[in-house]
Amino acid sequence: MSHPREPVGEWWRDQVVALHRWSRLVLRDEDDSVHQMRVTVRRLRSVLATYRPLLETEQTEPLRAELKWLAALLGDVRDAEVLRKRLTRWAAEHGPGPTGVDALRAALADRQAQGRARLLPELDSDRYRALIAALADGPPWSEADPGKKALRKRLRRSWRRLVAAVDAADEAADADERRRRLHEVRKKAKRVRYAAESLGAVFGNDAERLAEAAKSVQSTLGDLNDAAVMISTIGQVPAPDDAIRELLEAEEAAADAAEERFASVWKKANRSKVHGWLSP
């Protein structure tokens, strides 16, 4: 393919259309809409970051700032939503009866409602409409066409940063530091995944295979992150009862299990079959 700018631009426009479609569903409180909108924002932010040297930064930096603003609004709602779902599943398995878990779930419901109260007006604001309009034209390249070599180089850089983040996690001095560094691994994996997805029509199966590998890393460490956030939230309960303590044990076990799974997931992802094509 001689002009990779075109398929990347088409992918970008698809994401912008999806972003606005999900925003309408968020306003209607459709299930999973906040999550999907947040993922779409992440895709756009990731591509702007990955291809930054190839883009007109005077135009993209304001876009990145506005997408960060939108991501923060969505994150406030989605984080509470995820925790509530985890609590609901746990409570369903442990029978009826009032416990500290019920109080925690009510607090999270209130947090989610407050987040929606901040988010919804913004999705019907001039600021949001201006963002959609600015995104609609596609990423503003600094050259007529960046070329496959330049795009592969940017993706290779993101992959190497992911590898370095995994190495740093392996060298962590203690368990807490390792988990903090694994959180960075997750963020780097997302960057690789979304950049590779944007290049699916340019590099075909190679990009798709890399995106799937990065997704598996992101998903596994996402399980770890969800458990870690829940553990932190439980730590804020002023007077934990037996149910809260049992929930804490369950979440700690879930975090340990996700961390253990990561080793095999990374081994599978870090194969030359997956990333060898990125080499110069």
C-alpha cells in the first residue's frame, strides 16, 4: 500500500463516529456505553501520542488536552460502575442480609451518580461539539504522507517501551512497587494495542496479531487493576465488618491470580512471531 495515510485516516474517522454515537447512548444511560465511549477516547488519545512527531502538534496538542478532559469525566463514572458490578457479583454469591458491603455499594452508586451529573451536561455542550468537529477532519499529518516506514518506527518505539516497562516491573524491589510498575505496563500495552489497531489496514495480519497480544496483556493487568482499586476502596471503609473483611480477602486473591497469569500471557505476547516484523 503506497499511501498509508488514507487507511489510518479512515480508521480515525470511524473512531470519531463511534465516539459521538456512544455519547448519545451515554445520555440515554444504555448499558456499557460509558465503557465503550471511554475506550474510543483512549484509542484517539493513543494514536495522537504515538504519532506525535508525524503530526502538526499545534493542532494535536489542544485535541489531546480536550480528550484528556473528556476521559477524566468518563473515568469518574466508569470506575464507580466497575466497582459496583464487582460488589453486586460478590453479594449475589454470599447471600442476603445487610452488611458493610451494602453500604459500600450505596456509596459507589452515589459516586457514579455524581459523576454522571458532571458528565451529561458536558456531552450536550458547545465544548464537546467543538471537540467532535475538530476531530472529524482526521489526524493532521505534518507531511503529505508519513509512509509505512515512519509508521512502523513509531509502533516499534511503543513496543520497546512496553518491553522496558515489563523489565522494570521484574526488577521491582517489593510487591507493592511491582504492582505499581505493572500498572505502567498496562498503560504501555494499551498504547501498543491501539496504535496497532490503527494500522490494521496497512500491515494486515502482522498489526492484528500485535494488537491481540497487547490486548491480552492489557486485559490481564486490567483484572489486576480492578482488584487493586477495589482493595484501595475497601481500605477507606471506616468500620469494616466480617463481610467487608471477606470481600477484601477475595479481592486480594483475585489480584494475586491476575499477577500470576501475567507471566504466561507476557511470554506468549513477547514472541518474535508477534513483534519481529517491527524490526528495521
